[in-house]
Amino acid sequence: MPAVWLLAAWTLLVGLLTGCGQAERADLVIHNGPEPETIDPQILTGQADGRIASALFEGLTRFNPTNGTAMPGLASHWEISGDGRTYTFFLRPEARWSTGEPIHAEEVVWSWRRVVTPATAADYSSQFFCVRNGRALVNGELRDPSLLGAEAVDARTVRVHLENPTPYFLELAASRVFFPIPRRAVERWGDQWIRADPLPCSGPYQLLGWRVNDRFRLRRNPRYWDAGRVDAERIDVLSGDNPSTALNLFLSGEVDLISDRKIIPGELGPELARRPDFHRFDYLGQDFIRFNTTRKPFQDARVRRAVALAIDRERITTRITRMGERPSAGITPAGTGGYQPPAGLPFDPQAARRLLAEAGYPGGGGFPTVEYAFNVGSRIYEQTGVEIQAMLREHLGIRVELRPLEWKTYLAEMSALNYDFIRGSWIGDYDDPMTFLDCFLSDSGNNRTGWKDARYDRLLREAASEGVPQRRAGILREAETLLIAEAVPVTGLYSHVGLYAADPRRVAGVWPNRMDEHPFFSMRRIRP
Amino acid sequence: MIGSSSSPGRLALERFLRDRMAVAGLVVLVLAALAAGIGPLLLGIDPDRAGDLALAPPGAAHWMGTDIHGRDLLARVLIGTRISLAVGAVGALVSLMIGVAWGVVAGAAGGRTDAWLMRVVDGLQALPTVVWVMLGMTLFEAGLAGRFAQRWPDALPVLRLAAMMICLGSVSWLTMARVIRAQTLVLRQRPFLLAATALGVPPVRWFLRHLLPNLSGVILVYLTLSVPSVVLYESFLSFLGLGVRPPQASLGSLIADGASQLNPIRVRWWLLVFPAGLMALLLAALNSVGAGLRAAFEPREGSR
Amino acid sequence: MKSWASRLALVPVLLWAVATLCFFLLRALPGGPFDRERPAASREVEAALRARYHWDEPLGRQYLRYLGNLARGDLGPSLKYRNHSVNDLLGQTVPVSLSLGALAFAVAMGLGIPVGVFSALGRNRWADATASLLTLVGVCVPVFVLGPLLVLVFAVGLEWFPVALWGGWTRAVLPTLTLGLYFAARVARWMREGMLEVLQSPHVQAARARGLGEGAVILRHVLPVALVPVVSYTGPMLADLLTGSFVVENVFQIPGTGAFFVNSFFSRDYPLMMGLVLFYCLVLQVLSLITDLLLRWIDPRIGS
């Protein structure tokens, strides 16, 4: 019958369609997690996005692959003034774009001025608040970008003036938003300059191809100043959403490195962490709970403290998350920038019950039903919620309903203060406690608890302008104690643990570090 | 002959009972419904209680093992069956109500009304229904959930289930409408209905007293056949994160959770096998009952 | 001919209706495309972002702007994937999804029709067993369980096929089977019923009486009529194929549109979501028109 032949012909044709696109395997295949929203270093916010951008571009400094600290990048060396407020960077003479033009200091300064211009709509332009006039420019109070505290002293020298001595400025300079971008490309292509072809790159790799939801094809950039050190000629960076599939790809040898924890199956974390090809590390992030301090019952700080005292964090980390996270009632992970946070409230059900009775709800009597909200991103959040529900029922006699929310709804409700208590987390932008603590300033958009405290604001301002590290740490500890032990608009649960997969027999040049930075220039494929 | 001593229903019942697969399916369904309904009570296990023995394989204390919170899986599977069957049944009922109404009006009215109504069905058939369901569920969460949470927190999970049933039912009525319309068109020409029309019987009574009893066979068949698709759709929603919410569970959500057990590292097989096995059993039972009903109401000569 | 013309004319009307409905309903959802975990650096920055996408204009104006672009075939920029337009994204991913869908359809027909035919003829015990197994798997096992199961057995265990990704024959087998088996079971069922219906009909008896070989009888008299229910169910089946393909593309990491569908909803990327919905509507409408044409061709009596 003709229909059968038609069907056969169709199948053949379609089969041919699937056949194309099968190129040779790259030297290194990396699984990067979900498809990046953008790889433009000035406007990106996601981690997966940032990894691609740091393959293609570089900043004045770059991250040390072994420990995530800053080391020379496009700048070969720098000078810091005595008061810590002026940095002078000296660009390498061999620093050039992959298309051949040298990278000048004017271009660096021009790039920075572009970031702080509100019209660029750069979400991370807040990183420039430490630079003089940065905040005012981003807020629109000042309109002239040339007022930014950065200037090109000559073709090879960039001078930066900071508002305060900022001990982490060198790490900031290595972050994506500080990358110089190719001025010529932007002037020619405008906002979509990142789609330029050829794309001028300053980093170890160039962009050969970008297939959405599939992969980025990278090729070694011979004009990179450190090109001699770059080993892999071709790298494929895959994008995908399914952790089980990523795991299968890794175990079958099709993928050499999984760089994002999101794409590793959460339930198997503990088993996987025991293998030699999976690497566990303490990560710069914290999971915590936010309380809505603008309405009952969490208006009362005693109630908040009671709940914080009734949560057995160790039970959560041993039974639910099981990756060896450090249970912590604080906000700053231990060891951030060498800082040791205060202990915070312990697990003490008796003290919790006393406080609750003091607040007017003895034994939980008369306490309204409250809702614990969380985003449905991971089963872990749901499971944590179930544990918290059980703990509060058992130790305090209060009734908690679970309220799973889809991501955007979660963000909207949190910002609108339309919740009782809600799951929260924060990943540090740089290795210093300030990135965690300044979330809860009275005017910070990150606060989202309705809590305002003039003393807390004052302490943080003092710490910012304090030059001596020990004194600064002391002030920060005082502020954090106020945050997590006295007022408790938030209470920590545990510090994050990162996980990545790299078979030591196949890949080298990747080390675990707190910042979770794995620069491309050091990666090597081990050939048998 | 019209009005003979053995009513069509009686005949169908006899034919149905002769079909062994169908009867077996019915038995399975009844047992499952019973187990789900009173099982947890009889066994005395609380499906929501977090225990200390987490991720335990099946054993003496927990016949189907436990999940990550130490909750007994058998109890959760029974509760899940309850919810899955409820969602399936009510969803199918919703689709029935809309489908029957639509189909009868189209078939009885005929002419242009029929053409337009069916054109709408054609149009709707070609839409990605998953969008409406996602929209519906999210809008429910956003709009109503907040209000109910404050005043009647106990009612919220039930209301959420109701919203889901309505959403699912409102995207599954299309086939039902087509079938009912076709059947109405056929029946309309039958003498007893022609007579009723000629006598000037009012439309509502015409529908209820004369048409509906003759449609009941078809309705029953398609009702039984649409329950499985609603149940599967719900499991798909759970996979996406839009279905039943914790701490409730449906078979679909248990399976969606258990699907992650299909990995080469560590397979906690009980978390997938029991819910999936039970759902497969239920779906197979529903299908064989539906097939049996259809064979009973529309017998073919020479068929099994 | 008149009915075809009017049906074709309805397609743009349908698309417009869907576009309008989606446009306003989507904006009723809480949260917007620019809500992020990290709040905007400043109100100015937020305003600049909104202005860039005309988010600050009144809703009616945005709607008209969207319609104007739509008429020109421009589906707008993606709000989530800020370096791509929706046309870009669809252009890259649609061919892949269509290939997957077509292959799965071929499997569904290529497996389902023969199995249905042979099990109806009742001669072959193997065919019967295959048919039952197929039905069990296809009807009762959700796609998001079947996929990982097949991968575990055939890719990880036996290492016959790659575990995931797309490109080349070997990679296409498992995803196509996963998606196709589900529908092959249903096609087999409808085929079998259609066959049983026809095998006893008088005109087939007449053909046999005329001395025609069994093979010829089947091919020329039975199959064409028996195919009718199969072809007529192709319409709704295609819509289901679509939702199933999301899961398959997710499980096998295939660069199709599936990932966008669900993600664009959750990230409130309205242009992308609407572009996808409109595109799928168009495809399904075209395909259902084609199946109707096929139906007419097979059996000219259909179509009243």
C-alpha cells in the first residue's frame, strides 16, 4: 500500500535529519548545568553563565585555581596605597583581544563606566558600590559616568579610588562584572555584542559555536597572554537540566567534568561523595530561615528565638542533606575570609518552651497555625520543611503547614512580605563576611524580613571603614550576634557544601575551593 | 424488541460477568479502594509520622520499607491510592459532565449549532492542554490559596485537590463530547425518541428520561476509560512539581519521587516498585473493566 | 471544498484567540520575568531593564505592539535568554523536536499497526503476547519511568546504546522507543478493535466468498476500513505526543523545545511561552487537517 512506502520514506528522511551534527569528541567535555541566560559578563547573574564568561574573558586579576584567591590576570602587578583606598593596576603589554587589538587602560575604564550606567541594566553593578561614586551612579543620583572613581593614568595603567578600605577588592576585580569588554564590538553591535562574529575574547578560550540547550563549543585562544599554559585545544560545555542524565553521561565517560552541584542528583550526594572522582568542599553559601517580623506571631522576637532554639539542625544535616554540611545557626559560613562567626542559638527545647510561654503561648496554646514556605526547586527543601514541621510540633506544640511555592511566586511572596516564615539562602559574592551581613541592612533589597535596626546598620558602617582586620572582625561578630542571637529576624540552618565531579584519571588542574571557581586555563586532559 | 423483558442494562451485566478479565479488573479495583479507604486505619500506621528508621528496605516492621523521613511506605502508598483514585474519578466525572452536555446539545440540535460546537472541539483538540493546566494550578496557588490558608488551613489541601480535578477534567472532555455526540445522532433517529419529540416532550425531560438512559452505556464505558488518563496526567503534573503537594502524596507523586531511584549507583527499589506496580495494576484493572463494559454494551459477534 | 476553506480561515482566528488569552492570563500570574533572588542593584537599573522590554508601557499598548510584531512573524525577544530572540530559539530547537516526534510517530505506527493486525487475526500466540505486553507497558507505565528504565537496562547495563544526547542513529533509538511505545500500545489497541469490527462485516465475507486469498482480503478490504479509528485518533494522539516529548527531551538531554516549555512558564518568559504555544497550535492544526485529508482518502464516506 502506498501509505506504507510513504511512511518508510519519511522515516528514512527523518533519520537522516538526526544524523547530522555528530562531530568528533572534544578534548574536554564539561557539563555546566542549566542553559545560561546570557554570557555577557556585564549583565549575567547565574553561576553557569559566569563559567562560560570566564572561559572567554578575563579581568585585571584572575582566580587561583587551587584556593580561589586572586592572582595576576590581565594586570601583571599592582600597588595598594597605605590607607587601602587606592589601587594602581599595571596591564600586561601582551594583553590583547583574540582579534588582535591590544587591550588598553581606557577600554578597561570605559567598560566599568558602562556597567554603572543604569541603562545597561547590569544586576551586579552593586559590586561597584565600593568604588568612589559607584553607588551614586548606579542609583542615578549622578549622571556622568566619568565621575566613577577609576581612571586610565596612561595606556597601561588603571587607578581605582575606593570609598573604604576593601580587603576583598582584588577578588572583586576578578569577578565577571569587572571584566573589560571589547569596545569596538559594543559600538558596532550594541547590546547584543556578545553575539558578534568574530567575538573578541580576552580569556583562554574563544567561542566556536553556541547551540541552545545543547552545548558551547570552545577553542583555545592563541592570543591569550598565558596561552602557553592552556592545554585543551577544544572544549565542549554541555547544558542540561536532568541530574540523573548528567550522572549517566559522566559515568559512561562522555562527560569529563561536572561543574555544577545542581546537576548532580541530590539524593545520591552522600554515596557519590565517597567516590574518588567526586569532590566535596565547603562552599561559600548558607541556608537559613527568614521570619516575617511585620506581623503576628513572628513580630515578637521571643517567638522567633523560641523557634530558633527548637530546631535540631544536626538532625537536618545528618538525615536530610547528608553531605556533611556544618549545622550553623549563623548567617556567615565559618572560615569566610578567615572569619569565625559567633556561635548563635543552640538546640535547646527547654529554653525554647520557656521563651514561648513568656511570649504568651504556654505549651503552644493559642498559637496560630503558621505556614513554612519554600521553593519547590529541590526535594531537600520539602524534606527540610517536613522535619521542621515535626520538630516544632514536638518541642513547642505549634502547628505548621507547609507551603510549597513555585520559584517566581516564592520570590514575589518573599519580597512582598507575604509569608510567616520562609526558606532562604545566600551565596557569597566574594570571600568576606560582609557579603552575607549586608543583606540585612535596613535598606537592603535582600533583607525581605521587615526588620530594621539602626544599631546593626551603624555597626556595619563602622566595620566597612575599619582598616585593621582584627578590629573589623570584632565589629562584624558583634553585628552578627545581634542578628542571629538577639533579634533573630533570620536563623541559620547549615552552611553549604559543594560537589563537583572530575575523574582524576581523566582530568587534572581542577581543585576544590571555597569560591567554587575552576578556571579554564588550568584544566588539562590526561592522555593515557 | 423495544420494551422487552430483559432490559439492555441487564443483558450488558450478564455479558460483562462472563468476561473473566473484566471481572478480575473489577475485583482488583474494589479491593484497592477498600484497602486505600480503610487500610491505614486498620493497620494503625500514620503515613505522615516521621520515624527514625529512614530509607529502610521492606521488612517486618515496615512491609514496604520507609522513605527518607522514616515514614512507612505502605501507609503512604495506600493514602496515595486513595488520592489518585479520587482525582481520577472526580476528574473523569468533571470531564463527563462537560462532555455529555456538549455532545448532547451538538447531537440533538444538529445543523449549524452542531457544526460550530464541533469546530470548537476540533480547535481545542489542537491546543497544548498542559499549558492550561499549569496556568490553572498556578493561578489557584496565587489567587485563592493565600486567602484560604489564613481562614481554613485544613481545607486547603482538599481545595487544591479539587482545583486539580477541575483543571484535569476540563482538558479531558473532548473525546467524551465527540463520542456522546455521535451516539446522540444515532439515537435521535430511533423510533422511541422520534415519538417523544413528536409528542412535544419538553427538552429537559426528553434528555433525562429518554436519551440519558440509552446513553448510559457509552457514558459508563468512556468514564472508566478516562480515569486512567486523568491519573497518568496527574502523575505527569507531579513530575513537573505542580501536582499534589507535600505532605500529601498520590501514587503519581510517589512515582515521580521514586523515579530518581533508577540510577546506576544505589537503587532503593522499594521506593519505585511499590507505587509504580500498584498504579500499573490499577490502570490495567481500569482498562480491562472499561474494555469489558464496552464489549458488554456493544457486543460484536465472534469476539472473545 | 467550502468546509476546507472555512477551516483554513479559522486557523489564524484560533491563533489570535490563543495569543490574546495567553497574553492576559500569563500576566495574571504572580511574579514577573525580572524578579530574581538578588534584587536589582537600584531602582534605576530596574527601570532601565523594564524600559528595554517595554514593560513600563500600559498593558493595552504592549498587547498591540505584540500583535503588530506577530503579524510580521517576529515573536519578540526572550526575557530569560537575553541574548536570543524567540525566533532564534525556536529556529534552533524546533527541527530537533520535530525529528523526535516524527520518529516516535513512525515507531507508534510501525509497531502498533502490525501488532494490532496480528493480534486481531488471532492466529499468532506471539503476537497476542506482544500485544498484551505492549499494552501493559504503554498504558500503565508513565513516560518518565519508562525512559530511565530503558536507559538503565540498555544503555548503562547492556551498553548497547549511548545514555543520552542527540545526533546519529544510535542516540535516537532509546528516546524514540520511550516516546513511541506509549503510543504504539494505543495504536495497537485501536487497530485491533477496528480489525475485529470489520472482519465480520458482510462485504468482507463476500470478498472471501469470491475466492480472494486471505492476504488480499486483509490488505484491500479490511485494512482500509480498520485504519479509520486509528487515523481519527491521531489528532488527539499528536497533542499527547507533545506533552510526552517534554519528558523524553528532559531525560535524554535532547536540545528540543521541551525544556523551554516548562521553564518559560516557571521563569515567566512570556514571549517564549507564547511563541511556543502559538507554534504548537499551528503545527497541531496543520497535522489535524492532514489527518482529516487522509481519512477522506481512505474512506470517502467519512466527513459528514
